Amino acid sequence: MPRLALYTFGVLKSPLSDPGPTTREFYDIGEVVYRRISAHPGYLARAEPAGGEHGVLFGADWGAWGEFAVPAWYAKGRTPDTTALAATLSLWTDLRSARDAVHTGLHREALTRRHDWFERSPHPTHVLWWVPEDATPTWREGVDKLERLHRHGPAPQRFTFPQPFTPEGVPTRS
């Protein structure tokens, strides 16, 4: 049975290494959100670097998730001191579970405050796609699908929560 991949991407106002209260708050809320989402029904896995350090994204060992990648429009730093982005890559059993995890509870509360932490952007912030049961999506796939979503809009190979598709490629409602 196909599984659902979810890639999210946003450019932060401050680097991840910023010691200020806004960045600390983002980390604190993020850690709780990750714990709750990982316990959510339908959640299967998410990409995590082997070292697990905050702010170490580029050059980290991501295992089967592949080399860390970002969209072409990301123009900020790529070192631990200058990286200013938040990206996630996760696997879900189904669309409803992923949508509910993202749009309810503490994550929903965090979404209402996203402009405290993230720059506003004309680019999409997430993309979903179906993968075979035995496949692990990669960062590069997520980036490619997000960039295509930006250029061409939703399609069965790349879509959003508001405009989803079934594994068979049929438009559906979330």
C-alpha cells in the first residue's frame, strides 16, 4: 500500500544559531511538536540526522533519506552559524492522518505564529506525494516536487493539503 511523503520548507528570519529568545522559543516549541507528531496515528517516520544536532543540516548523515537539499530560492547560509531554514521530510500512512497532525493541536497553534519565525514567501511551504510501501523519500525528491509545485501547480505527483490526490491520481478532498 502506498505511503504519503510530506516535505515542508521555510526560510527563518534568524539563523538557527541565533541565541535570541525568538529562536529559543522556535526550538522549544519545535521539540514538543515533533514529540507529539511522532505519536500521532498514521505517522511512520521522519528524516533525522545521525548526530541529531540543532542547525546541522548540510553535510549531516541522513541515511536512506539522502543528502540534505533545499529549493533554489533559498539564498541564506549553509553553515551551522548561518543556516536560516526549517525543513522536514516525513512518511505517513494516509492523507487524513498527516493533515490532522499538521492542522490540529500544538502544531496548529505554532502555524498561527509562523510569521514570528519565518519570512513571508510567494513559494509553497509544503508538498505531498505518494511513494511505494518499500521506498524512503529523499530530500532531493522533496525539493524537486516543491519546486515543480511552485512552477506548475498541484498534480498527482505533487500536491498540497488543500488540493490533494489519491494514490491512484484522482483529485480528492482532504
